[in-house]
Amino acid sequence: MRTALIVGNWKMHKLIAEAVAFAADVLPRLSGARAEIALAPAFTALGPLVQATAGDRVAIYAQNVHEAPFGPFTGEVSAPMLVELGVAGVILGHSERRRLFGETDRALRRKVPAALRAGLRPILCVNERERAGDGHALRLQLQEALAGVEAERLAEVVLAYEPLWAIGTGSAAACARAQEASALVRALVGERSPAAAERVRILYGGCVTPASSGELLALPDVDGALVADASLDPASFAAIVAAA
Ligand code: PGA
């Protein structure tokens, strides 16, 4: 049985005071939830949010990490630095990192194992860019980014399927495709390790709202959601968590 995971990706939103106020508002709303919950704020709010959620059930994740533990990499942050803050995981390969900041599958091949080595749970995002059913693109991204992860640790990686072609077009098509694509992602993991494929969690990302989350999270191969816009408001984030 896979525990559902709901992750709020705040992207470049919320000052520290706003992040801490969000935590104070949302934590009581999450008390009865069965899902595992994570929030991924900007780097500046990580420490304050770790403190604001201490002893609670919300884990704090980063939105990126460098693959080296330390070194001459101006402007970068390493996995041991995040662990020192109390950060529990990291989103890797989000489509915005790939599209706007040149993140490559080759870099992810080093980042995913680096995160695992340091004790951070990686959420690896894989996208369909041009069209639905682009199994070739999903296969290439998974093969490359997971190449450095030994089979015994594959299930510790969380995968997030994001159909970029559907974002902004309404979520009905995405819902229909989400099960098919998630099953494909699971099958691709199964080519490396059938046992890992059973255990690995696959999130759906893109236009997840309180209205669409019930249908999405009921799909057999969808084990949670990666939520951006709808995670910025405590009531809507809590409603999505409640649907899981
Ligand atoms: P959204 O973003 O939830 O605002 O559609 C998804 C994403 O960019 O990961």
C-alpha cells in the first residue's frame, strides 16, 4: 500500500512572514489527514518553515539542489546544507528548471543520487512536452535521471508526471491521460525493478485544484499530487490534502 503524498510547490512566492503565517493557518486544517504532506518554499523560507512546522506532520522540501556536497559553485546550495536545516526532500527537474534554467537529464543523473546519499527524498519531475502519449520522452527522462540510482533505492525516489501540453487547457484531458501516463511511468520503473515499480510513488502535477483532486487522486496509479498555484492558499491546499 502506497501512502499518498501531497506536495505544495510554492515556486518563487511568499516572503518568510507569509510562509510562517501560512503554516499557522494550514496546520490545524491538516490534523485529520491521512496523506503524507510536504511544502516546498523558496530557499529563504526553508529554515523558518522547518521551525514553524517542527513536531508537526508537514515535511519541508527544497525546489532544487546542486549535485556536489561543497565546492566552487557560486550561487548554489548543496544537499548536506539542506539536511542541516532540517529539510526532508527536494523537487528535481521541474519543467521550469528545465525550460528556463537549462536543467538537463545529465545533471539530474547526478542530482538524484546526491539527494539520496545526503538523506533527502528526491521528487523527480518528468514531462510530456509536445503531445499526449509521448512515451519516448518519458522513457528517456527516466532512464537518464535514474541511471545512477541502484535498483534497491529506486522506490525511495518519488516521480512526478507533468503533462505540459495540458496545462492551461483545462484539466479534463489531463485527468483522462493521468492514469495512462502514470501506469506507463510505473512500467518503465518496472523494467529496472518490478519490486520498485510496486512501491514507487507517482504524483500528478499540472492544474491540480480542489475540484480536480478527487478524481485524480482516485486513479489507481496516481499516488499524490504536485501542486503549485492551488498550494498558495491554506484552504485550497488543505482541501486537496483532504481529497487524498
Ligand atoms: P500548477 O503548476 O499546479 O499551478 O498547475 C504545476 C507545476 O508547475 O508543477
